[in-house]
Amino acid sequence: MNNNKRPEKIIRYSLGILLLLVAANAFAGGYYGLSGARAVPTEWLKGSPFRNYFIPGLFLFIVVGGSAFIAAILVFKRHRMAHKAAFISGIIILLWLAVQVAIIGYVSWMQPVTATLAIIILLLPWQLSKYGN
């Protein structure tokens, strides 16, 4: 293997795996919200436009999970839109978290961990672009 290609491959696979991890988490969380999120207090939604977790769960599943999953596929396929898709997915994740924290506050260690992953997802496409990809 060409040594110049190795860092690019590591970055690409790291980005793709992070996107898949976020997608899997969003799909699971979205499904949980769609099914009623029984163990999550609905009092957290007080002052929000939501009475239950169905709509937030739907958004988490389709928009957050879907964008991360599509971006991961594009990254692994080395598609010309992979960088943009990954960047947009990172922005969507951060916006989701910002709205979530504004509505329900800090309630889980997963919020800062997911925010950190989103920031890494935003930075990795920039690193890939150094390799002409």
C-alpha cells in the first residue's frame, strides 16, 4: 500500500464509522421516541411544542439518523458529495443537541459525547480534503 494513501484511508474509515455510530444511535433513540419513550418523563417537554416524544423521535430517526447514514455511505463510496454530506450531518447533529438541551436541559452523558462526535465529524472532511478527496 502506498504510504501516502494510509492516512487518507484511516481518516475516511474513521469518519464513516463515526457517522454509522451516530446513525445507529439516532435510529435507536428515534425508535424509542416513536414507541412512547416510556422511561423518559414527559415533564421534560413542558414549555415545548410537544406533548410526547413522537415528533422528536421521528425527527431524530429520519433527519439525524438518516443524514448520518447517507453521509456514511457516501464517505465509504468515496462519492464527490461525501465531504458536504458529512459536514451537513455534523451540523444537523449539533443543532439537534442544541435544541434538545434548550428544551429539556442537560440530562445525559450522551449529550456532550454526541456533541464531541459531531465536532470530530465536522473536522474529518476537512482533513480528507488535504488528500484531494
